[in-house]
Amino acid sequence: MDELLNEGKATVQVLKSLDKWYGVTYKEDKPVVVAAIQSLKDSGLYPEKLWEEK
């Protein structure tokens, strides 16, 4: 992305969000993220089949 920006071939818009960001940097992070995503599914904020093609 940096290269495209520097060459003027792309632009980036940064969006603000109040939602919590989850990332998996270390294998120990995975259970926390899996639980957070499941909670979002259970509450109806995320679809049950998040990555299913339609």
C-alpha cells in the first residue's frame, strides 16, 4: 500500500469506529478473539456464518 500511495496510484480513507479491535498476533491471542467473535454472533451483531459466500 505504501508503494501505491507514494506513486499516487491509490488513496486511503481512515474511518473512525468506537468498536473494539481484535487481532491475533500470538497463538495465545486466538481464544480471546474466538470468544469475542462468538459473542458478537450470539448478540446478532455478526451473522452466524461470517465468512460464508452467498
